[in-house]
Amino acid sequence: MKLVMSSFKLDYSNIPLEHIPDLIEKSFAVESHDISALFTDAECSQLYYIAGWTLNALVKVSARKKDDLATALLYFTNFCTLSEIEASSNELPSEIVSRKNTFDGLTFVKREYFVFILRLELVFSKKLSEEESILLHGSFVIAKIMKFLHVSDHVLFAFHRFFSTSCETCIVEKVLGLLLSMYSRMKCKDFARSMHDKNSSLIVTIRQKTAVLSDGRHRSKGPSKSKVSNALISSDEFIQNFDNSGFGHMQPGLDQVLETVIDEENSI
């Protein structure tokens, strides 16, 4: 059985995900007033909450950065922030933030930054919904998405709008890199958690089948495992990849996922 399992421990990190640049271009070409229609009301509220979380986290990161980068981080976070009254008058999906703000000191974000987060989420959610990409690339898929986002002219052009014209492009790129790194880690943790919940019953089935196959009395003399069995083993290995990459904490909810990402940022 060890030989069967080892065949799925291949490093797919160098295999390109060819369609990601096209997906990024399409995501950033969607009109701002149309993009929220691609998400449910509940998803918009959650992503608005996450957008504010990213700004809070970047403020904390700024305290450990050098002058130019720290100044740019604070300028960026201030530029993207607005008051609760303004968020309400602009009809932004701030219900979760308003409900939790009394206790957590959360941040209300401008529509422009919220739209930027929606564009990022479109890219991630599209690729992470493709089962073939997940089974082929495993935990490397999110790192690949982040890499393509960071080098995309479409992303950088949209992100540049949150800074003064005097801010150097290299500084803007560093801030973008920090944001993408943080957002990607959040997606890794949340996706690993959801995949674990989704596949836990399948993984139990695999392990039970493995126990039977290890008993010589039940070994089949016919062909080895079917494609379905191999796919299930790949799912099991996918969860193990996240565990081995430091993404396998399986937090019970979004708040806990966000908290662990902030803790990791503070330790860097």
C-alpha cells in the first residue's frame, strides 16, 4: 500500500496553471457596478468583513516595517477606510462589520477597495472550484494564483489607485505583495478546512479500504485501483499536503482563520 500512496506524492509545483492570467484579466475587466452581482448577499457581507480585516492586519504589519514601506502601508489603509455612517449611506454590505464593531474595533472600507477584494476573490473562487486543478496541483494551486496576481499588470494598475502619484512603484508592489500573501494564507486555511469537512467521510472510506487490502485474504488478483479510488487517495494526500505546509489547522470558523493569519503576520 505504501507504493500506491507514494505515487501521489509528486511535486506539481512547476506545472503551470495556464488559464490563471486570462482569469485575472477577465476578473479585472468586469465593471465595478456589476461585480457584486456575481456574489450572493451573504458572500458580499463576508467579503466586506474580510476587506476590513486585511486593512487592520496591514496596520499591525506597518509597525515592523521600515520608514517608506510603513508610511505607504498607513497611507493605503487610511485611504481605503471610511466611517460607519459613510458605509451605510453608500449602501455597502457592512452588516457583519456593524454588528461586530462594538466589540472588535473593525474597519469599514470604501467601495473601491471592496471591489478590489471582490476581484481577487473571483480569481481564487473560480480556480478552487475546479476539481481537476485541485487534484492535479494540490496545495500548490493557491501559491500559483498568488504568484500570477502579484505579477499581473491588471492587478498592479488597479492597486496603484490607492496610493499617491508620488509613491514609487516598487513600494506599491511591496504593499501588494503583503496583501496577497495575507489573503492567500487566509484562503489556504479556509479552503483546507472546507476540503477537510467535505472529504472527511471519503477519507474514512479510503482508510477502511486500505485496512481490508492490507489483509492478504482480501487482495484482488485483478487490476489495481480504479480511477475513482485513485482520486480519493489524491484527496487524502491533498489534506496531508496542507498539514505539512502549515495550513492544516482546520479552524472551526472564519474568525479563527483570520486570527491565525494575523498571528503569523505578527511573527514574521
